Amino acid sequence: MLGWADVGLSAAQVSFVEQRLPGARLVRDLSWGLFDNHVAEVLAHGATFVVKAGGPANHHIRREILAHESWTAELAGRGLTSRMVAADREQGVLVLEYLPGELVEGMPAEHHPDTYEQAGRLLRAFHAQRSEPSDDHEARETARSLRSLDGEHRIDAASVAEARSVLERDTPRPVVLVPTHGDWQPRNWLVDHGVVRVIDFGRFGFRPASADLVRLDSKQWAGHPELADAFFAGYGTDPREPDLWRIARLREAIGTAVWAYEVGDERFEEHGHRMLAEALPRFR
């Protein structure tokens, strides 16, 4: 029988869950096996819940708690994302109502324009909740990318040198920030009877709206302009400003390659290297 120790929760996290969901029974482990992220499906009082947890250094779970505390209520009220039941930021544990549906990634829906039109409408509703100007966001993000290049990774020396040169020459400019999901792509979308829903706000943060499009652009939209067109039909506009978009794609490529190397996700790391190979020529 599956036990709490099998899904990686600490004693304090288990205690929190059992206080909020007396008699909770583990159904299955939903973890991806990467880094310090633990996810489990739980049954209590005849209802199904999802428990997510992480250790003291895990920023993803704390970002997700913040998102659910302040920014997901509208979507949750429409049944388009999970409703938060309880959370403890200090212990790094979150309890959500279970959201029905199948992951879009790997399903026929991943290639259907209607999926992207719905995803565009969903994202626009999330972005539209607030906007705020920032004079230093771009400088901070570029500095973060430069620090990533200084760390451990498997990016080749020539690409490191070229990327560093581009980043150091870039002149940061003011931008408008909105609440962003941070990983807006089919692996975080569910489809249930034709309705698209969103999960996993572990990369939530305030960024330019176009930041939520980089991963789609590098994967599902590559060679499939009809999917991008459907998305923008749902979103209502295209928020990508050419110069900001170029530097955002470069920073995302660096971040993907470095983070995936750190957590041992070789497939995602390879994708980051491909993103970098596509991003750098745009500055030549």
C-alpha cells in the first residue's frame, strides 16, 4: 500500500495534510521525479484532492501557493483551474481540489487549434487581472541569465561567449508586467470533455505578457502557424514586441538549458540547447 513516505512528504507536511483532510488516503503518486517536487492524489470524505509539497529551498511550491492565494480565484470560480483548500508556505505544502481531465501533452488535443484558442482566452483572463510598469525588470532578468552562464551547465563555450556578448550589449527598457503562469504549455493544460483547464503555477510571477508564450513558440508552434493563429484569436492580440521578444527567447533558452542540467532532465536540457541554437542567430 502506498504510504506518505513513498511520496516524499516530511512529517510536518503529513501532519498538516491530516489536520486539513482527516482520514486522507493516498491514491497515487503524481510526482515527475524531478528536483524536490512531490505531488499526490488523495481521497478524503468521498472527494479527491491533490497534495503538492517541496522542501525549504523549493521556490516552486511557494510561488504556487502565492498564485492560488491571490490570482487564481477567477479561473477557479469558472472551473478552469483548481481551487485551493489549504496551504502552509513555511512548511511548503499545498492542498488543492482535484481537477478532472487528461494532460493535453501527447494527446490529439495538443495538435488541435481549438485547444490553443481556449488556452489563449484562459491566459488573457489571467493576465488581465493587473498590470504594472517596471523600469528594472529587464535588467534583473538579464543579470540572472548572466549568472546562469557563470554556473554549471553543458552549453558549449562558443555559445556561452556569444550569448554573454549579446546580454552585455543589451539596453534594458521599461516594460509592463502582468501576473504570468511561467510554464504555459500543453504539459500544464488538461482537457475534459473538450474544455481546456490549467494546472501547476509553480513558476508564477510578474513578467511581460509575452513571457508566457516563449515555450509554446519553441515547441508546439514551430512549423504550425495555425496553432499560433488560433491562440492569438483567443488571446485577442499579439503581445510580442520584436526586440523584447528576441532577448526574452535568448534568456529562456539559457534558463531552460541550465535548469534542466541542474535537475537532471536531459530531454528538457536538449530542448534548451535547441532553443539557444535558434535564438542566437537572430542577433547576428
